[in-house]
Amino acid sequence: MKLTDLLRRPQPTLSFEVFPPKTDATFDSVLNATRAIAALRPDFMSVTYGAGGGTSRYTLEIVTTVEREFQVPTLAHLTCVSSTRETVKQRIAELKEAGVDNVMALRGDLPPELVGADRSGWDYRHAVDLVRELKEAGDFCIGGACYPEVHPESKNQKEDIAHLKEKVEAGCSFLTTQMFFDNNLLYNFLYKIREAGITVPVVAGIMPITHKSQLERAITLSGSFVPQRFKALVDRFGGSRAAMKQAGILYAADQIIDLLANGVKNIHVYSMNKPDVAAAIQSLLKDVLSAP
Ligand code: FAD
């Protein structure tokens, strides 16, 4: 199933994300977590791509397992910047052969020493290069990433949105946001991209923070702004695993309720291979998601 068919329906969607194992030894435990999340029957599940790593082939294996065993639609992530054209073409051929409908086209993170480097000899410079290649290769429903707080390498939001528009015009039919902890940042971003003529569905990415160190890692990675309200909660409950988990899940659920109340109806939870967190969010939002 093409995800845009789901995302354009009037009903809200709630989807979850899993990431493939970093080593072969943990594949079974990741697959078990994936099965437990798929058993919750989310509207779809995304599976990230371990850029350049030896376990990147697992994305496809996880995606096909979810579709085959649970009939839950999936979104396979694919990155390009640290791969050769030959490898990317091979991955795309494998996705096509396996009947994958939905692909998230990503550039991937650059190692710090390559951020300002001359890219003229690179096979892929930006995600848009991969979007074009996927578009040519088959009838994929292609998603792209977007950044309500501006991508850390962009000079400013205007430039970032201009590049985003190029990505959509090249063939992205929906976008998923980087995590954010203040919904007003998303509302401002949506206003600006709609004004710039970007009309595709935008899926709001929400990360439930269930322990203190996870917040530190998430901020380093994304540069997301942490509102005082959330900082206070981490200061007060960060020392207790159980309390932080409960507070983090409730904060994420509260963010989602506010999004749904304000017309943002496609919600993606960065569930980080944690079936208990995915189940708790789903259960807290059951009636809200099915409200007439
Ligand atoms: P791009 O769209 O290429 O944008 C990156 C930067 O380049 C931006 O500053 C943009 O403004 C600029 N840019 C874009 N086009 C041009 C152009 N033509 N000229 C000049 N500048 C341009 N990483 C993984 O390794 N695996 C994953 O599975 C994964 N999943 C993700 C899912 C989501 C929803 C998000 C938000 C991120 C994900 N990432 C993943 C991280 C992502 O790879 C990084 O954020 C990366 O730094 C940028 O990827 P992008 O696809 O947004 O790149």
C-alpha cells in the first residue's frame, strides 16, 4: 500500500519506528521487538537504515517480515551520501524485487570532517539526488525528511525550505519531521512551507524521552530546542527510571493530543524498538485517535 493513500485520508494515523541492529548478534532481539510493535497494528511502521554499516541489509529483512507476518504497511529508509552509486542502485533493485512500495529517501549524516568539503566528485550530495534516482527506478511512494527547527547545516530557514521544495518537486510525496518538543515550532514551520507552496502531507515525528541520557543524545543529534516545561520534568524525574519513563510518555502523549486538536493528523512515534513505549502511547490515545 502506498502511504500517501493513508496519509491523505481524513482519519488520523499513528505510526511507529524501529531501527535495525548495529551488530549481527542483536538481530533476533530487534526482530522480537519489531514483532511486538507490529502486533499493535499501527497504521504503518518505518524501519531506519544504518548508513554505510554492514547491517544495512537488515532494513529490508525487517520490512518484509512486518508486511508478511502482520500485513502492516511499512516504510523502508535508505540513505545515499556515504554509499557508491553502485551500492545504492543495488539496494533500490532489492527493494523493487521485494515489492516494497514506500521508501524514505535520505542523505544520511556526514562525518564532521566532510561537512564543508568539496562535493563535486561525490556520487550523492543531497537527498534530492536519491529521490530522482528512486523516481526513475520504479513506482515508489517516496518520503523525505524535514526540519521544523532548520537542518543544522543550513544557513537559514528560507534556504532550507527552498531545498525542501526542490526535494518535493523531484518526487517526494510526503515528509516526516525531525523530532521536536515544542509544537509551536511545528505550527510555524507548517505555515512557512505551505506559504512556499509545499502541499504534500507532513507527518509529525514525536520522540518519547524515557530516560535522561536519551534526551542528551537526542539533542546532540538533532539540536532540538527543549522547552523549560520539559527541562523541569527531566530535572525532577530524571533520577528515577520508572518516573522518567512515565513522565516522558505522558509528555509525548500530551504533545500528540495538542497536534491532533490543531489539525496535524499524521503522527509518527520514534519508538526506538521499545514495544512497551509504543503500546503505552497507543493506549493513552485510543479514544482521541478515534474521535469522530
Ligand atoms: P537533505 O535533504 O540533503 O538536506 C541536508 C542539508 O542539505 C540541509 O541543510 C538542506 O537544506 C541542504 N540541501 C539539500 N539540498 C540541497 C541542494 N540542492 N543544495 C544545497 N544544499 C542542499 N539517517 C540515517 O542514517 N538513517 C535513517 O534511516 C534516517 N532516518 C531519518 C528520518 C527522519 C524523519 C529524519 C528527520 C532524519 C533521518 N536520518 C536518518 C538523519 C538524516 O540522514 C540527517 O538528518 C541528514 O543530516 C540529512 O538528511 P536529509 O535527507 O534531510 O538531507
